[in-house]
Amino acid sequence: MARRDRTPCRDRTARRDHTARRDQALWRGEDRLRLVAVWRSGYGLRVAALLLVASGLATVLSGAVTCSAGCPLPPFERATVADLVHGGASIAATAAVVFAMIAVTLTPAAGHTLRRTAATATVLALPLAGAVGLSMLFVGRGSLVGVLERLLLAVAAGWGLATAATLARRHPH
């Protein structure tokens, strides 16, 4: 026979209310300042590093799964499971890089030069990413999407190279 919870109903309700108040407190002034302080302490750089690792893993998955001829994607073309995995992994990889740019931009511990480089790349990447998504949804695969995807990848690669060059100048040995 299953053991019954002998906690009176009002105690469970009190615990539920306490949990709800604690969760709401995260968005009040004092706790918000605590979250900002944690972010400013360099936590954002760790988030960016994890996002870049996730991007690398998604890129490996995208490269490991071969798509059909023309790499079809819905809603305009009939796609196989491999096509969806390849496309989804590619999208996840690019999105993770863009989110890493945002994380570096918002982290004061990154330093002025890295933040400015990330902010410039973010300003270029976000509209391109939106344009790629909308073009795929409304226009479908074609030369427009191909050009936009390549521009977005060029921004991501340029950000990576500029960040590496900045870090190499900062730590030459």
C-alpha cells in the first residue's frame, strides 16, 4: 500500500505560496540587482563559452548528417528526417553563435574591445538572422536565402576572427 502524505492541506498550501513568493522575488529590485551583479562578475563569458561549445557540437551534427539533393526544407519542399536534422542543427549552431555575441556584448568583464566587437557583430547578425528566417518561411529556398545565409556566416566567422585577434594581442605568449 502506498504511503500517504500526512502533511495537512494548509501546510502544503503555505509551501506553495512561499515558493510562488520566492519566484516572484527574482523580478523585484533587490534580487534583480543580485542577478545583474552575478552577470557582471564574468558569468556572461562562461555562458558565451558554453554557447560556443554547443554551436560546435551542433555544427558537427549538421556535418555528420547528409541531407538530400538541394537540402529541402519545409514548408515549400518535402523533407526527410535527415534533412530536418541537418537543417535544425545548422540553425541551432548559428543561433548559439549569435547568442554568444549577445552574451559577450552584455558582459562588462569582457573588456571594451571585445564588447564593441561583439556588439558590432550582433548589430549585423540579428537583422540577417531575421531576414533568413522570414525568407525561408515566405519565399522558400533560393538565391536570396543563400546569399543571406552566407552573409550571416561571414559575420559569425568575422566575429570569431576579430575576437581571436583581440585576445592574441592581449595575451601574446
